[in-house]
Amino acid sequence: MVATNGRGVEIAITGAVSSPDQNQQACQLIASGDVVVSDLIIHTFPLDTLRGAIDIVARGKAIKVTIEP
């Protein structure tokens, strides 16, 4: 699913275990501000440090991380 982040930037949303309808509903809730997700992602890593990102999650230092190309 592709959505706009409110600043005119398109972002791709990929769900792990859900239906397309759930993804669309989640995006609508996030876009409306009813669900705040900024505090959920505490680490962002560039793709070339993927092993380090996996290590941080494996050690229990983070639950949600993002990997950016």
C-alpha cells in the first residue's frame, strides 16, 4: 500500500500479518492522528547496517526498527 505522509511524500506500507483492509484502516487511523506511531520506532538504520539492526532487536534493545535504503 502506498500512502502520503501528510507532507506530500509518498511512503510504502508493508504489513507483516494482516489483510489489505487492515492495512488501509491502520493507515487512515495514523493519517488522522487517532493513532500516534512516532514513539514506536526508536531506531532507524541504513540498509548497509542491517546486521547491526538485527543484533539490537535480538538483544532486546528495541522492538520496532526501520531499515531505510
